[in-house]
Amino acid sequence: MAEKAKYAILTLLLLSPFTAEVLTGATSLLEFINPVILGILVSLYGLGALLIREARIRLNIGYSGVLLLGFVYGIIEEGIAVKSFFDPHWKDLGIFGVYGRWMGVNWVWSLYLTIFHSVWSILAPIIIVEALYPSIMDRQWIGRRGLILSILIFSIDIIVINLILTKYQPSSMHYLACFIVIIMLIYTAYKLRKHIIIRELGISPKHYGFYWMLWGSGFFAAFYIVSSLIPLPLIPIIIGLLIGYASYILVKKLDSSRQNNLYRYWLYTGVVVPLLFIDILQALQLNIERLTVTVITIVMLIVMYRNTK
């Protein structure tokens, strides 16, 4: 079991940043294999996913609780570490530095990035890695020392990124608001563990993955297209809240059903397909880096399918 846990940990540590950073194009493949950048990403994304995965086992919460803890991760990374929730000049903001900005908060950006990290950085990687290692799916992967060390490295990474990445610092009230929301989400996730009722899901694994693909496509359409076409920021915010609720409903179905690992596989594939589609379009424009990422991802999905099946 110890040997399998090591492989499972390594897979999760790499898959989380690969899904959230490389597939989106936020980090190039060459940057990803740079030892320094990889170390930073693994310490942030990978350990964040690992800690939440361990919390799932130790607190006996379902994947719906993991989704909420994923929101926590999104707030920690974007609100506390890189501070993009508040910094009007953050490099990736674009129009969101002014669109939906109120009281020093980039509201549209903050909402959608919180949801993004919860699903693509945390939930999907955890679910597929557990499907790849079913014999240890419901067991702890790290002991007490490993847990403490992971928390320490993760915390140091957050502090270093906060102090070094940009000079911008939000007000103390902004940080306080982040911590209040984090505590509320953790408490809610903890309470969810008592409300799991097992029944049949009623749809096939492929249909379940199709719903997640539609959800992921709707997420990016609302975030980028709706926000660019509608001058009222409140509209994409309302749509974003509905999208967040829809993700909860979808993952709750996985929580409360008798499912096999194919449901977990198709969930991951469903949320990856919208990103893969964009990569394919870029690859068709003779973008070698995106073509390489596309090939790696397709091969990875085929291998995952064979293993989970």
C-alpha cells in the first residue's frame, strides 16, 4: 500500500498544476518542466490538492465537500498568494481590472477564478487520481509527519508568493474577508459529511461526463463571452453563481450514488475537453507547444481510460 500511495501522491502533485496551468496555457510546457517553476507549482497546486484530498479522508466528507474546499484553495491562491482578487494591475486580468471592480475587489474575476480552481485545480485531479488507485481510494496517503510537512511547505509557498510576486498589497479588511469566507466554507464542507444518501445515479458514465463538458463550456462562455458582450457586471456574476451551484449539484450526484471509476474518469475528461478543444485550435495554427500539450493530454486520457476501465 505504501508504494501505491507514493505513486498516487506523485500523480496528484503533477496532475493538478498540469491541468490548471499547462492545459490552459497559463504556463508553457517548457516552463512546467523547469525545476524551479515546477517546484513552485507543485508546492502550490499539488500540495493544495493533496491536503484537501487528505482532509476528505480524515474528515469523512464527500466530493461536494471537496468542491467547497476547492473554493477555499481558490481564495488562498488568488486572494492571498497572488492577490489577483484585489490587484487592478494583475497581468492576467485584462478587462476584469475595471469590469466588475468595486470596493477594491475584482468581483467577476474573483468569482470565476474561485470556481475554476475548485474544479480544475482540485476536484477533477483528486477524483481521477483516486480512480487510478482504487485500492487505496479510501485510505490516508500521508502520515502525521507528512501532513505537517505538506502544510508547512504549502504555507511557506503562499507567503513567498505574496511577498515576492508583486508589490501590491490589499487592505487588512480584504485579507480579513478572505479568512472569514474560508472559515465559513470549511465549516460547511465539514457539515456536509452527514448528509450522504446512497442511491442509483440513473445515467451512464459517458452522459455524466457530457454534462460536465457542457458545464465547463458554459463556464468559459459566461466568463469571457458574456462579460465582453454585456456591460453590466452583475449579469455574469449572477450566471457565475448559478454555474457554481450547478457544479455542486453535479458533484453531489457523484457523492450520493453507487458509481464505478468510469464516472470519475468521465468527470475529469468532461472538464478537460473544453481546454483541450482550445489547445487543438491553437495546434492547428502550427503552434508546436500546444500541439505537444494536445498529444500528451490525449495519450494521458487514453491511458487513464484503460486503467479505470
